[in-house]
Amino acid sequence: MRAIVLAAGKGERMRPLTLTTPKPLLRAGGKPLIVHHLEHLHRAGFRDVVINHAWLGEKIEQALGNGQQFGLRLHYSREGEPLETAGGIARALPMLLDEGDDWFLVVNGDVWSDFEFSRLTPPSRGDALLVMTDNPAHHPEGDFHLDNSGLLDEDKSPKLTYTGISLLHRRLFEGLDEHSGKLGPVLRRAMRNTQVHGLYHPGQWVDVGTPERLRELDEQLQNREL
């Protein structure tokens, strides 16, 4: 199975930090955010990882190279102008589909978590498995309800927060192309057909969406190393 790290956003909420540095290369705990993902992916047994990029994407390639330093083979999906999430995945799909394997892992480049990717295994039925966690203070309403059968529902409550970590099946992207917009509507359509499962993560997770959250994460990780 292969993985994709979504790294094409401009990081506008992180300005001025992202005016000269792409968001995935912002540092927390002594290393770029995206490096935390790459190390976790390697630990989970992944060897081929796709990174889509747009804003300052050449700096991402310069920093990470071919991935050898992480024990990985990195493949780059160069977007130029950033596509939305579903469109970006649709464009990168030929790089993601390993022979005989229709599932792939997706992780947002602007989150940090201690979630172990090795916990993700394709469900016996359905088209997606989303990692869910407790709602942070800045997102108290959550995203989706996780029921006792492991299915996700957008209408029921209480809701948990989607971490930006998931396993997706190629079926989700049938008929889609790089102009297909965001991933959210694609997932919601599949939910209405009971095709989306959830996995609860009780551990740490941070949506690194502001400079303040980046500083807090950096302090947390630095203190953990002491």
C-alpha cells in the first residue's frame, strides 16, 4: 500500500511564516511537520509515499529529495496552482495505486498526531476508513458521528473530529478528475450510502492551523524530548 501527504495548500492562516516557507516545512520539535509524517509512515512499513505540492513546492522537493534519508521512495505530484483535496488526489491516483492494491493512506500535511499508521487496515466493506478524535477547543462541534457499528454519519450527534488521516479506496474517485473540488463532499456522499467507517484515536492530535498552535506544538514536543 502507498500513502499520500497532502501538502499543496498555501497556508494563508499561517502567514507571515508561509510567505517564504511552505507550511509542511514549518518546524515543530526540531523538524519539519512533514518529516514527522514520513518517519511515522516508515515505521508503519510504508515505502512509497506521494507528496502533492503547489505553493513553494520546489522547496519541499529540495528539502526532502528522493526520500532515501527517510528510508522511503518519494514521488511528487506537482500541481502548479493548488487543487482542492479530491482533485489533488484524483490527479495523483496513478502514483498511488500499487499493483493489486486498491487502498491508499491519506494524511493532511498540516496536522501532527501520535497515531500509529499501522493501526489502519482496510475494512471488510466500504470505501473509506477515517481516523476520528476528540473535539479540540477550536472545533467543539466536531465533524461526524461514530456509531457502535463503526460507521460514520454526518447528521447524528455527538460528533468527533476528523483528524485528516484516512484509508481510501479507489472507488471513491471513479468519474472524478483534478477539477473535482474538495474531499468532504465525496466522503459525505459515501457516508449516505453507509460506505465510510471510523476509527477512534484517543491520543494526541493537533491541527496546526495557526502560528499559535505551531508554537504550542513545538513547546510540547521539545519538552517531551527533555
